[in-house]
Amino acid sequence: MAQEEDEEDFTFNVEEVQNIVRDNIEFCLGGNIYSHSRTPQWISVITEKTLARLNKLNKPFKYIMRMTVTQKNGTGLHTAAAYFWDITTDGTCTVRWENKYMYCIVNIWALALQL
Amino acid sequence: MADEEEVADEGENVERVASAQSDVGLSPTQEKPLAPPKYEVRPGLGEKFQAQNIREIMLSTMQEQLVGRQYRADQAPRWAKSISNAVRQRVQDLDMKRYKILVQTTIIEMKGAGIKSGQRCIWDPETDEYVDDLYRNDTIFCYTIVYGIYMY
């Protein structure tokens, strides 16, 4: 029915987004060592590619994507978040990825446009 | 007309808002009746995102929580949670109409690790904004960012 298709279009599909993000990270960071000079470039590439693909999904959402890359050093890192939004329509997706030299944390928030 | 029926249905939807209290534990979602749609696409005068006030809120909250403290791996998650909840609560008290608020707090131990962070957004740059700030002492590095997204 037309209405079921509409409902699928309006929800935030967490798994699909996680796969998109993981593909992009693998492609860019792969087996690289943490490099102070190249990391900003990697971050730009990954965020731009991911947002372009999210945009192509053509869903009525505004997206915010934040990415952090840390050197593996034994240092502690803790993150907490609090939201004031509509929990039926808005969603969040977090992807953690690591290799031998660095950690990568990606947060994506999708906020629904009211239609 | 079909259009009018859709408008009437949206007016009866209930908005579920989840807000977590840090000292009482998670409170159940509260249902508030949603206001009828007004189709305002820009915030009015005096209703814009209050970036400067939010920056002061973030800085004072981080300082209250962290001044004089040393990094401790078992307590840092609690500090991060309470800072983000407190900032979220105080930003809500500013009562900026039709703005959705996202707060994220990151606490890092100062151990010499390199760290880089970046963000991209797809949003409406005339209405949506973010404010970020950091607090540093000898062992703790705390970064808080607040996003305000206008709801049409």
C-alpha cells in the first residue's frame, strides 16, 4: 500500500547508515598509522562521502555527522550525550572502528523534517 | 479536500519527549500534546538561537563539575553524563521555541595522544547553529558541543 512505503521512507534506518559509514572508514583509514598531518584530510573525505550518500537516500531528514580519530595511547576517552527531540522520528547512529594504531568514532544524528 | 484532512490529523499527534534526569535515574517519556502546525519556517525576532548564553552555560557547567578534579577512569563517565544532562536542562530552560537541542560531552585524559575531530552537517544554515567550548586542566580535557535545530 502507498502508506506503508511512506512509513519506510520516513524512518531512520540505523543499520544501513552504519554500513555506509563502515565502508567509507575502511576505504580511507584501512591499515594506516595515525598521522597528525593526514588525519584532517581523512576526516574531510570520510564525512563528505558519507553525507553525500546519506543525501542520496532522499529521506526527509537533516543530518549532523561528527567524527573523532584518536591515537592509540592508553588514554581514556568518555562521551555522553543528551537530547531534546522527538523520539519517534529522530535517530542517532554511532560507529566505533579501530585498527592497530588508532580509534575512530563516528556519530550521526538525523532530525526529521516535519511534513 | 484531502489537504485539510491531513492537517487535522497532524494536530492530534502527540509528541513524545524523552528527558533523562541524572540524579533520579531515567524518567519515563512524557507525552505532551503537539501544538497545531503554524508553518513558520524562520524563528521570529527574539526567538533565535542564543549562542552566547549557551556558551556561558556550557563553560559554567563544565567548571562546576571539573574544577580541581583529576582524571579518574571510573568517575569520568559519570561526569560526562551529568555535564551533558545539566547543560541540556539549562538550555531547555532558556525556552527557545521550536528548537531541538543536542548536547554531546567528551572527556579525555591528558596523556599526549593525538586527536582530531571534524563534523559536517546537512541543515538549514539560516536557522540551525551549533556552539562548542572546551575546558582544560592538568589531567582532564573536556569538550562540549550543543546543536540547535529548528523544527519547521
